[in-house]
Amino acid sequence: MLTALLAIATATAGTPTAATASERVSRPGEYAGYAPVLYDEWVRTSQYLPTRDGTWLAVDLYRPAVDGKAVDRPFPVIWEHQLSRASRAPDGSVSLRGVTSGMAELTKYGYTLAYVDRRGNGASFGTMTGYHSRTEAADAYDVTEWLAAQSWSDGQVGVFGCSNTGDAAMQAATVGAPHLKAVFAGNYSFHKYDAFQRGGIRANWGAGPARTREEDLRNLPVDADSGGALLRRAVEEHQANTSLRDMWRAAPYRDSHVTSVGTRPWREYSVATYKEAIERSGVPVYSFDGWDDDFRKETLVSAATLTNPHKVLVGPWPHCGSEGFDIVAEQHRFFDHWLKGIDNGIMQEPPVHYYTGSSHGTGQWRDAAQWPPNPRARQTRYYLGGAASGTVGSVNDGTLGRSGPPHRRGGGDAYTVDYSVSCPEPVGLAQTCPQDEKGLTYTTAPLKDDVELTGHPEVSLHLSSSAPDGNVFAYLSDVAPDGTVRILTDGRLRLALRSTQRAPYDVLGTPWHRGDARDAEPMPAGRAERVDFDMLPLSSVVSAGHRLRVTITGADVRESNRTEVSPAPVYTVHREPARASSITLPVVR
């Protein structure tokens, strides 16, 4: 093991203070008075630490300091299993993860921060096989216990992260590390198939990192590797990393076995597979996400499934966003409670804290004892109708209403799948742009009153297709009086995987599609099949005078590995008494 030779001192804002009880504040996103500022600077050092198979992992340590020297006393340690703990941009500027995340600020309250490059990434040695493999989980055990055993550690260890590092934080909870006491994880997948292959359709993200040698060499070497020789050796080992794009392409089903990684990736790499191990650990979990993120259902499913002490936060944010909310303060609150035993009331609050938006871009924070916040929501069915709404130049311009199932026979809307869907700007993990003119639309009359939707919309179509397979997408939108369209949420499903099964974890009452190879069943030519799927959860108030719209398409900007059929399939959405199509909305009274 190599030891860092040089400490880099960096001053942080703040001076030592003594807070009185009257100054104490502890509520979501706000924290003051419970933990006095003890230090006003920190030092960063880096080194290699060993794993059980001899692979060296690079770690950055941020420790409280006085006069440029690390304080010689033990503190709790919180760490992140990173892809790049520190790097240099082409212009020479240095990016330190502890600084960009804001988490280094916690050193002044008596914490040590650690950022560890995962094997096959950053300055760490080894290769990345698959995505969050059990080898990486074993590394997380070794890192946790190594951190707990150091002289500057008091043995209380927490882990945090967001997106791929949020998933890594949850994976750390699956291996029973004795000194892991708390997990703060955001925007992660509970089951990777449900997130990355939602509805059996591959998403447009999740295929990285895929860095060139040149890009990899911009990672900072550890302190003792001043000439970068060890970094260069590590980068050569990275060249054998798994191509995630190729791996996912080879796994179209939940039970697919991929030869290149020697496993069933959806199973091995999913947190849900290790539910019992996480529950045995008893480790408390704080999960957070945003209403504009593709992972938001995963966070809620995780909290509903696991019996561990759990907190949930969902805000008006994109992937790993937290604008207007002090996420570092919230992490501080959580870790103070579980690593320092500070009675700041965080676990006495309602477990769910969520934001309800509105048509006007405003909103309010709310608390709930559970998700969905029943019994406030009433499942209300809206039927897809055939009369013209006069609001959009779509293929059909249909109506959407609550007057009950249609009475006329022979009703249906034919639609030729349009693969030309596009958006002005690239779309990542956020919502796509409206495609109303390229699909079937069903729009309500102007709403007489404000309508709050909080929960999980569900789509039920009677659909026939001229092709044995294909994808169907549904969008729920808020349409303003001036015609402006704001997509609230969406759902998707591969038609051959339309059958539903009982989920092995809590999917919050929504339809669940197992998606195994045995479940694939071609659409019968010309025969209507019932197709049920959920949309991602939401919480939003649609204003009086606005309209609700459901749009159905056969292509989406965000799908990967699309198979385009020529001639394009023709879908028919049926709306007859015995074959009605509808959407069920969680309307809050």
C-alpha cells in the first residue's frame, strides 16, 4: 500500500461558533445550532488502499485541520464510491470531487470525507466488469472496514452518492460491513431492469463511463505517484473494462445471460436482488430524487420495499439536482443523527418529504407518512374518446373524459408509427419534448377547478397492431389556454412483453412486467390486446382553465437500439364498450 506524502491545505468558509439552544434549526434542507463549527480548514491527501484480491484503489481523504495540519483525533468517516475522485481538465484546471460536491464543508463539523475511485476507474487499478458487480460490492466492504480501522476514524462510517454512486452506496449496504451505519443515496435504481429497461425498452443512458486513454490519464495520480507511472499502469488495466453498451444490447430480457460478463446482469447488478441482506444489516437509508428524473419511481419502490429505517425526499429537480434545497445540510442532519448520535429530530419527522408543483411553476413542500400519500388520492378513470377536441393537429385529435366507457361500437383510432420523433436539444434522463403532432392525442375540456395529481397514473389500452412486436409510449400533459404543452409524466412498454406478473418487491400497486424471455409473446395480427402499464409518479396541480392530454406514440426520442420496421406498423387504439381504452389518474381531493 502506498501512503500519501504531501497534504494540500485549503481554507473553507466559516469560523468557530457556539450555538445556543434557541438558535437550533433542524428541518428538511435547513440545519443549524446542533453541531458547532470546530475547524475552519481541511487538508486533502491521497493514497492507495488495498482490497482482498490485491487490487489497489485510489482514495482522497479530506480531514479537519489546524494551521495546515490534520487534526490528530478520530472522527466519523463518510465516503463515496466514485468514478473519478479528482481530475484535470484539458485547460489544466483541477476538479476535486470533495469540493464540487460541497461535502468537504462537513470537515469543519468534525467529519473525515473519503472519495474512492471504483476499480477500473479514476486512478484505481483493476477492471470494471459489468455495472455494480459483486466484486465492487466486496470492495465497498473492504473500503468501509479499512476506513473504520484507521487511527483518524472513530469507527462510525457512512456512505453517500447520487446516480451511479448512489447505486454504489446502496450496493455497499448489501455486504454486511459491520461499521457501515448510514446510507444517503440519490437517483439510484432499485432494480436495474425496471429503470434502465423500463417497460422492456432500453433507455438512452447508462452506457458509460467509456473514456479514452487520454481522458483517463487526466485523473490525478495519488500523492506518492508524483510522476504518474502508477496511474499509467492503472489506465492500461482499464482498457479491459466492460463495454456497457454492448452488454445491455445483449440483455433484452430480465433473465438474459451475457457471456462477456458471465452472469445475468439485470439480476446480479440490481439492489433489489439483495433486499434481504440490506434488511439484515438494519442500516438506515435516506433516498432522494426529483420529479424530472427517470429514476424517481425506483427511489419510492426501494423505500416501500425495505424494512430499514428510511427517509424519502423528492423535489422539483432533474437527475441529481437539488436547486433551492441545501442537500449538504440534509446529509449533515442525517449523518449527525446516525454517526454522532445527535438528537436533531430528523427521524421523528414524517418519513416522506415531497414537492407538489403546479401549472404556473410554483409549488409547495409537503410531508406524508407513506407514499403514495393515501387516502388523499382517488383513482379516477378518464376514457379515450373519438370526438374532436379542436386543440391540436395530431393524427386524430380525440377527447378525454370521465363520462364513462364509450357506447358506440366500432370506435378506434388508427395510427402509423412515426419514427421521426425529435427534440431541439439532446434529452438525457429528463422528460422528452412534446410529440403531439406525431401521435394520437386525447384532450379534456378546460378544467373547471384546479386538479391535483399525486401518485401513479396507469394506462390501459385495447390495442391491435399490424406487427408482432413494437413499442408503445404514453404521455400525460398539462395544456395551457395558449396551447403550451408541459409533459407531466410518461409510460412505455414493449408490446411483446405486455403480460403482467406479481412483483417480488413492492411496486406500489402498479402493473409489473417480468420481462423474461419466456414472457415474450407476439401480438396477434389484427386482434386487440389489453395493454396495461404505469407512468412514472408525479405530484402536480393542473390549474383551472388548463386541459389534460394523453398522447400515444410508437417511438420516443429517448429509446436506444430501436428496431424500425418497414413498412411502419399500424396501431389501432380501440374505444368501444367492450374494448375501451383509458387512463387512471391519482386525483387528490
